[in-house]
Amino acid sequence: MKVKTLMTRDPVVVELPATRSYALEVFKKYKVRSFPVINRKTRELVGIISIKRLLVNPDEDQLAMLVKRDVPLVKPDDNLKKAVRTMLERDYRRVIVVDEEKRVVGILTVGDIIRRYLAKNEKMKGITIEDYYQRNVGVIWKGTPLKAALKALLLCNAMAIPVIDDDGNLVGMVDETDLLKDSEIVRVMKSTALSASSEEEWILESNPTLLFEKAELQLPKKPVEAIMNPDLIIATPHMSIYEVAQKMSKYHIEQLPVIRGEGDLVGIVRDMDLIKVIVNRR
């Protein structure tokens, strides 16, 4: 199967020059995690901008400084296995599809592969997710403040994280887009002490400070419980890749908590995990 069969044609792109505030509005409008970035004049691909790069760099306003430029590219006639291998090797959730002039003609995401291939391929009914889900995952308590929850997400290098109650029971999931909905960029005054060299110490009779303005990502002072998704769609270790792909496609989600027995959380299965079956099959 070729890339052009599954790719999304003429995807939404962000044009440079642009600001981070403009990019934030685009993310909120389309509710996706990253966009191709192109040069407004030449229409050539510049790179990719992601929600995560905006969240961890709140002080940078010029979008050009936040764009990830070394991104994986494929051509429309490349085969699917090559595209998937590229995603996995580079740890990218999408590959940009370009023509010979390096202009964006499409985008192939993990979600495209889930919806248009794995969820429709009945051969996947015979393969369980047992070998594909993540066993070691981070969790957060439902009372965790949003700022701490964001830090946990970034440290786990995850898109979403399970939420547990006081008894350790799974009660929800929270992801980057949930946090982004209630966030805003504010400008605050910071100060730093100025130190003098030994030659200058005789001049300085006090400890002067330098004041400067800094942009910060501000999150409301409320717990994860207030914004998490409590309506859980779950998987079990013996479900097939076909079944899980269908759930992801139907509910427009990218990861499912995996439970065993009476709701015992044993891991998470991500869409990125499922596509590994494509390169593993002969």
C-alpha cells in the first residue's frame, strides 16, 4: 500500500512569519497536536510546530524559533511500511508528504493509519495487543494541581497520563490538549542579582538587581480532576489490534488504559504502539 492511499491531502499548515499566540489559536481551533510549517513566499516546507514545543517554551514569541526543522519526509508513492518505519525510528507521530519541489501535498499521521488501515483490516483480528502495550506508565493523583500535571506529562514524555483516586483506582485520563484549553500566556516581571567582578566591587555599595519581563504559561489553580476525561474507553491485554484500532477510530482517541480483572490498571496502549505490527509482519 502506498502513502498517497492513506494520507490526508492538503493539510492545514502554519505560514511563517507568525507568532506563538497565532499558533496557539490554530491549535485550539483544530484540536490537533502539530502542524506543518511553510514559508509564506516560497510555499516550501520549513518544519513542524507542536503543542509541546509551545508549552515548554512560553517565553519565545517568534514561531520561527520554535519550529522543529529536521523532520521526516516521504513521497506520495513511497510504501506504507517505509513511512511507518520512519515514524518509529524518528519517534514522530506524522510524516510530511512532499513533492519534488519540497512543497507539502499531504500528511500521514498515526491516526490516519489507525482509522484507514488497521481498523479496517480484518487480518488484525488474529493479533492481540499483548506484545504491544506499554507496561511502565506514569500516573497522577486526581488532586494534582494543573501545573504539576503538566510537569508530569513532560517528564513522562507522554501525550496523556492516567488519573487515580485516593485508593489508587483509575478515574480518568488527562492529556496535553486538556491543559491547553485553560492555559494562557502572561507577562511577569522577574529579577536577578547582578554580581560584580573583583575590580568593580569597590564601586558597588549594595546588591543591585536587574529587572526583566518574561512570558510564562499560566494554568488555573485547580486540580486535574476538574479537567480530566472521566469517560474512560478501555482495553484488555487479550483484545485484538483490530478491536483496539476500531475503538480509537470511533472515539477519536490516541491511547487507551489497559486493565486486567476488576479494573486493575496494567498499562497503556497507544496508537503508536499498534502501528508496530505493520513493520513486524512479513
